[in-house]
Amino acid sequence: MKIPADATIADDKLTGYLLVPRPRDDKSGFLAQAGFTQQNPQALREAIRRLADSSEAVEDGDNEYGTFLRVEGDLIGPLAMLSVVLIWMRRHVDGSTHFVTLKPRKEKEA
């Protein structure tokens, strides 16, 4: 299955969370390696959307709010490529899909 084209990527998720240095679960340093910064959040949004459009999503559990969807692949940034996992949620209440977070993808051991 694909992430729907109308899936939401909230501005605050990018500019208030992913691209902001945090004492715990910091993603900004990881994303900066590929050239994603607070000065170019639109580049991150576009890269997330490109990966979601080009890869299959798989169901990855659920809770009372919705079903989690996982997309794995390469996030192409202005400076480099990062291997990531994107997490989305399809909400039970209205069926809409929303971007939740991303994390570095751990390579599978041979």
C-alpha cells in the first residue's frame, strides 16, 4: 500500500520537533548530515513525501487512535542520503493519514 497523496505532514512536526536540537531522541543532528536544517524545512517535507510516494508502506501495529504505517528507504537531502524509517498513522476516527516521525534505519544483519 502507498501513503495517500493527501497525507498530512504538520509544519510543527518538522520545525518544532525533527529539526530542533533536543536533549533526548534528537533527530536534528542526524538530519543535518544530509543538509536538512531549520532554514530549509520544506526540503525535508519534500524528501519525506518523495520517499512515501516511491515506497510501499506496511502496517506496523495499532492503538486506540489508529493504525501505524512504516515506510523504509533513503531520504535524499541537499547534501547526502540517509537511510530512514518513516512512521505514519491512519486515524480510526476519520481515516486520514498523518506523518508521525522518522528514525535512522538500522541495517539488518546478514
